[in-house]
Amino acid sequence: QVQLVESGGGLVQAGTSHSLSCTTSGFTFNQYAMGWFRQAPGKERTFVAAIPWSADRTYYADSVKGRFTISRDNAKNTVYLRMNSLKPEDTAVYYCAAAAYVFEDQVSIATTYDYWGQGTQVTVSS
């Protein structure tokens, strides 16, 4: 049974840092690209960051570039999202996702991903 479980959500102050984790099971983690997406209230789910199985590169949405860092630990089947300089507009439910096959120009497309977690709420107060 495939499981992706996000953790680390909560209420944080603007300007601070916070980290999310996504622990996975039920698939061969080190053969999957991993991504983070988010969905703000009343809005569509949007791409945040992605990292291939090899972790030799990373991809970011323009809105988080320079502030967020995605990383992975293949030994722990876990992907992380470090968020710095948080803004109120970063408030959203954050989802992790796994993709078996993804081309570089498709990392930001939600339908590329095969498995999804249930999400964790991050609320940034001003």
C-alpha cells in the first residue's frame, strides 16, 4: 500500500523559517521523482518544488525560488521542504507527490505525479 504522509504543518510567523517532511512507503522511493505542491483557499493546486530520484538538481516555482529548498533522503524514504522568509501568501495546504517518470519540462504539472499525500496545513501570520 502506497503511503505519503506529510508532517510539520502549523501556524508560523511571517519572516520565519519552517520545515515540512514527507515520509513514504509502499513504492521504491529512490526510483521516483518527488514534488511539493500547495493549494491556497479557493485556489488551484500549484507547483512548489521538485527533485529527481538522483537529487542532482532541483526545480522551484518562481514564487519560492531563493526561499524554499527541497531535499531528499533516499535511505529514509523521505523528502523535505525547508521554507525560509515565509510570507502570508505562502499560506496553503502543502502536498507531497511522487512520479515514476517525469521529463524536465513536466515537473510542475500535477498530473505527472502518480501518488499524493493528504496534505499538511501551513498558515503564515503577518
